[in-house]
Amino acid sequence: MSDFTIDDALALRVEEGFHLSDVDPSETPGFEGDSDELDEAFHSFNDLLDEEQEKLFANGRKHPETTGGILLVLQGMDTSGKGGVIRHVVRQLDPQGVHTVGFGRPTEEEAAHDFLWRVEKHLPGPGLISVFDRSHYEDVLVQRVNALAPPEEIERRYGAIVDFESRAAANGITIIKVMLHISRAFQKKNLMERLERPDKHWKYDPGDLEDRAKWERYQAAYQIALERTSTDDAPWYCVPGDNKKYARMVVKALIADALKSMELEWPEADFDPEEEKKRLKKS
């Protein structure tokens, strides 16, 4: 078996000097095995996730004042695999402890507030995991590429995002931000599949081709967002995404690391178990 470890996933973190153009979307850094070995490596994190997420949820219920949460942000071009990560990774978690939300075009009410207003209400509570399928980063990606806000407002938002995420981290939220980086050729293949399969038509939007025509502009916007907002409090991980199974494995490892790093213990009973056993036997 070709091992893939948490450290291999952490090595994909966006650091100073990062250039998106240096990342090959078709590669699988840290993994060199075949498809069967990839499946085995993917499932190798299951036991850790199961136990540690239950500990997180239990502590959130018993000790909400001292228990944090986890925020997973998923970004990427159309067909980059965000839905697949949610379907194959997030859904393996206990659903009672997970909240998934997607951010589309702001409603009239949302547009009347600062761009982060609608996001803050979806931050995870104690013991919970929130997953953003797209996020507040749309407001410095889509809006930058399409000039939907003045340049000075876009510039302000980078700093506002860093401050927002720092406050969230200070309140006990562990933030994992993942850019699923795919190639233009891979996106074309995925879009063609959506057109050729009736069961995929619902996923296709003719507007996807308009965004595809702006590919290089989006790559430049991602470069700026990644380098400006990857911090110790809220690091970005740029994950090669042409191999979907590999990308899902990396995200799984990053969640496992976040849970493991919390060093959680099972909450101690606030009753006498032996006394309760006696009461139960008599009941």
C-alpha cells in the first residue's frame, strides 16, 4: 500500500511565495499508488474521524463554553469537485454534527448588509462542523473578475476577511480552506459529461461557459485571494483536483488533522455510574 499521511496533506498549505501556476492539477503529491491503494488510503482515516468527531460533538453538548468548532471552506472553478467532497467525505460524518451551506447570489436583504453579514450566522457552534460550498470568497473572486464592485471595495474585503477569520479563530473555530485546483481540460471533460448525460443536465448552467471564457482572469483572482488571506489562523490548502479521489482523500486528512489537533477527551460523567447501575438493576 502507498501510504498517505496527514503530513502529506498539510504540505499542500499555501505559504509565502506560492504561485498557483506552479501547481499541476493532474499530480497527486504524497501519493504514488494505484486506484485500489488510493481507495485504501482514503478509508484509512475513517476510524480517527468517527471517534474524534463524536468526541467533538459530545464536548459541545456537555461543555459548550470551552468547546470549539470546525469550518471547512470549499472553493474552486465550476466542476472542481466541491459537491463530490461533500457527498463522499462530509456525508461520512455524523450528520447531527454537520451543517452545510452554499452561498449564491445575495438576496435583497443580504445585499443591504456588509458582505460578511450573511456568512457569520453560519459559523459553527460548539462541537459542530460547518461546510461552506463556495463562501465569502465569492465576493473577491466573482466580483473581481466581473467588476461587480469598485476596485477599492474589493481591496477592502481582503483585509475584512482576514479580520473576520481571525476573530472566528479566537473564538475557538478551527478553519480549513481548500481550493480544489483543476485544469481547463479537466473542466471541459466534466462539462461535456453533464451535457451528454440526462441525469447530469440539472448540474449544467449555460452561464458556466461564460465563466470558462474568463479562465485566466479567475486564476489571477485566485492567486491574489490565496496569497492575501492564507494565514496561521485560517490557512489555505491548494489541492490538485483532476484526480477526484485524491482530492477527497486530502480533504479527509485535513479534517482528521483538525479534529486530532483539538486533543479532545471524552466528557467525564457528572453522575456516579456505579450508583446508576444499581438504580437501573432495581428499576
